[in-house]
Amino acid sequence: MLTILFDGVAYGMLLFVLACGLSVTLGLMNFINLAHGSFAMVGGYCTVVLVNRLGIPFALGLPLAFLATALVGGLFERTLYVHVYARSHLDQVLFTIGLVFMSVAAVDYTMGSSQQFVQIPDALQGQFDVFGIGMGKYRLLIIVICGLLTVALQLMLAKTRFGSRLRAAVDDQRVARGLGINVGAVFGITFAFGSGLAGLGGALGAEILGLDPTFPLKYMIYFLIVVTVGGTSSITGPFLASILLGIGDVAGKYYVPKLGAFVIYAIMIAVLLWRPQGLFARGTAR
Amino acid sequence: MAMTVEDRPALADDVAAHLKRRARWSPLEIAFWIFAFATIWLFPGKYLILKDAAILALFALSLDLILGYAGILSLGQAAFFGLAGYFAGLVAKYGVINEPVIALVCSGVAAAALGFVTSFLVLRGSDLTRLMVTLGVSLMLGEVANRYSEITGGADGLQGVDIAPIFGRFRFDLYGHNGYVYCLIVLFVCFVIARRIIYSPFGLSLRAIKENTLRAAAVGIPVKWRLVAIYTISAGFAGIAGGLLTQTTAFCSLDVFSLDRSADLLLVLIIGGTGYLYGGLIGAVIYKLLQDWIANLTPQYWQFWIGLVLVVIVLVGRERIGGGNAALRAAVVRLGARLTSRPATLGGAAPDGR
């Protein structure tokens, strides 16, 4: 029972790191980015190449995956995404689904369609036994890393100048622009950073979520659930939503394995019916 | 005292005449359908791909009804497609309804019932919420179908479906001839119904809702119920498309619920253009040809090129592509007006208010 809880929390933390970039882009630019999972996949495959083929240590592979994905994300943002912000939601959905299809086929072409595994160091394998609860070392590492990241993100948003600019831009883009905040630049940086986080999540999660070319399609719905259920106005909303989702999914798959993801979708629809703006959104809709 | 149209017979007549003129079949439309039926004799070796295109066209037509006319963005049209697909498969397998046409109508009704129930979920919230709810519904159905694999066949698909001959006479033959004719006729019938709906006052009110929901409500259109109605109708059409697929292939698998199917559908509609009924039909034919051609070049990676087409379409601008369409349409309407050569009596010759 507690092991499920533990695994669920690890899973949820992972989902949060994967999805928090998406929640910011959605809240800031009202942009529906279905291709977020593609960036996570880029991070995952970067790690596979770096660690498995080039023999770079796992601990160094993770930050490199972050940087590489952030770079790719920034590049895409500046060259492609900027043209689509002002378009209708239909255009955004089409555009990003197109990107997903392209990334799936491109990865299939370059890396093959089989599932990839990252060689994690021996020191991280196996599990602790604490009061009879089995805790996987690797999962513990994920919780630690993601927990630290969450705290860092929260501090960054709340304390730094950039964070306050970002929050201002999310709250009211026009006024923020009027106050001299370069919303485009803020958004570009945030997008790159969010993509980087997704890449890091993909790298960390390759072991748990599995990594193959259909990754962006398989997990797209999960990221979107995190964002829609959590709301886009704060970082705590998506965080709580992803923990809930993680625990719900692990528990659902453990107790009613045949129903699979049914539980999750049902919960999502129920929540969205109850509060269309997300569980933790502030009351007003824009 | 409010005056209604009925109080002024002359105006009522004018409005009726205007609506009637709008709804008249143009020569090009007639030519389109003559050509569509001529394909039965023109391309005898291509029945399978033509049949797929016809089913896809009907499916796209169903999405066009809600996206192009009511402005509802949906990624969950596959839910109705899949539900009706399994419905048609199961009733045939267990011999509940042997006549394919009746079974098809029933599966459409089943899908419409699901559409009616879920429409209340879809009408809430923003575009993103709608997207998630529609997607969630179709994924949930996919999970249910997977769960009850002893009924649906699970990942292996529904097997052992034996479809009886249509009206007891026309067997679904190996070459797909009868199957294609059947699909084409169903498509035509559904199209005529959809066309009738769109050119009715009901259809006009949907346009009003899409252009400006607030104003539509202000002039007295019951927005919610109109949307529920069109969503239900659209679900029914999607269901008939799903039923057709099962009946003509005698098979139904879990991928009827997949996200790819709904995403492809959007692409079809975007290629053809939304909001003029033929978009789905033309888009379906182009899409099928494109898919066939690319799949022949690179069997495994055709998705890449489909994705590229999507990205390019959006970057170039749907309006620009649609603009070409609009110019073409205007030319067609002018041509049609000249051929029928009857003087306009109300509101000039503008084809529609855009």
C-alpha cells in the first residue's frame, strides 16, 4: 500500500517536471502545445545517445539532456512557434499535432522503433527497505531531484525579478507589455526552459515511462490532464494535479489492472465538469 | 408589440424565397455527384481505396457539421465512430439485426445517443477543456473496449463478423464492388440530409452562433439546445461512418478509438476546407491519394510527411489556402447563377454573408 503511494509520488513528480513547462506556455500565451511530449522525447533520446553510446556518466548526461532540449526548444520557439501564437486554437492544434507526427517518424527513422533503455549506474539500482516499505533507489532519486526542482522553480517564480515579470505577463499580457516588459522574450526564455525541463523529465523517466518513438502520443494526454486539471495560473496547481494523477494512475493500474487508464480519464472528465477552469484555478476566467 | 416574420407575409415570402435560392443545387454540385457515381465504372480496380475515401468523407462531413458550422473544436469524433463500429459488428456477429441497412441506421442512432449524452459535457468550458473532454471520452471508450475483451475481442479486434447481404440480395464481394456502391449511396443520402440541415433556418442559426455566440443569444437563438442538437446529429453521422467501416471490412479493432483517427480527420477537413460541406469529401479523396502515394514511397514513415503537410498548411495560413477555395467557390456560384439565370430578388447575389 505505502509502496504504491511511494511509486505514485515518484511518478507524479516526474509528470510534474515533464508538464510544468506546458502549463506556463498555456497560461502565458494561451497556446495549446500538443508537441510538448516531443521535447521530452528529445531529452530521453539525448540521454540514451550520450550515456549508452558515448559513455558519458549518467549524472552528467542529465544536465546535458536539459541543455540540449532547451536549445532545441528555444530554436523551435524562435523560428516556428512565434508565427502561430496569434492564430486560432484550431491552427495551434493542427500545427503541434503535425510536429508530433514528424517527431515520431523522425525518431523512428534515426533511432529505430524498439524501446530504448538508459543504462543507469549500479549504485542507483535495487531498493531500500524502510519499515517494510520497498523504496526503489532510482525512484527515490527522482523524488529528490524533482522535489528540489519544484522548490527551486517556486522560489524563482516568487522571488526573482524574472519570476515576477513572468507572473505579470501571465496575469495580464497587455498591461505587462504596457509596463515595458518584453513579453516575447520572457516567453521565449520560458519556453526554452520548459522544454529543457521536459527533456530532463524524459531523460529521468526513460526508465519508468519507457522510451520509444510513440512517447509523445502516449503521454500527451497525461501532460494535458495535468495542465487542465491543475489550472494554469500557478505552479502549485499543476504540482498537486500531477501528484494526484501519479498516485491515481499507479493505484488504478495496481488494483484494477484491466481497466488501465479508464480511472484517470473518468477523474479528469469529472473534475473538468465540476471546475472547467481547473481544480486550483482562481475563480475568474479570461 | 414585437413583430415577427409571420406577421408580415411579404417579408416571410421573401425570406423563404431567399432560403430556397440558397439551397438550390448548383450545376457543379450535380456534376460532382455524377462524377462520384461514375467512379463505379471508371476505376474498377480501385474499389478498396475509393471505399475508404467514401467512409472517411462521411466521417469528415460529421466533423464539418460541428467544426465548420458550429465552431466546436473536437478531438473525440472517434468515440462515435468506434462505438458504432463495434455496435454494427456485434449485432451482425450475434445475428441480432441481420439486415445491414437497418443495422447501420441503428448504429448511427446508438452513436447519436452517445453524442446527446456527451454533448452536455462538451458545451462547458473553453476550447482546451472541450478538446480534453472529447479526447477523454474517446479514450475512455477505448479502455472499456479493451477491458471487456471477451465481448470486443480486445487487442485482436472483433473477429467472426459475418455481414448478411444487403436487402438479402447484394453480397459484400471480394473485389469490394458492392461495398463501394453501398458506401457511396449511404454517403450521398447522408450528404443530402446534411445539406438540408445546413440550408434550413436551423443551419443559419448555427452560423450565427459560430460567428458571435453572444449576439446569437441576444437575437433569441437558444444557443445551448442548438449546439446539443448539431452535436447529436454529427455524432450520428460519425456513427454511420463507423458502422460502414465495420460492415464493409467485417472487422473492427481498438484503433477505431485512437487519437490518430481524430487527428487525421482534422487534417482531412483542413485540406478540403471547413464550412461548405464539400470540404470533407474533397479532403478525404486528396488525403487518401496522398497517403497512398506517400505510403508507396516510404511505407514506414508516411506519418512524417503527413505531419509536414499539417505544419506547412498552418504556417502558410489556412486562410490563404481557404482564400483560394473561396475564390473558386465564388466563381462556381457565379457560373451557377448564370446557368440558372434567374433574377435575384433579395439581398443581391452574395453567395453568403462572409
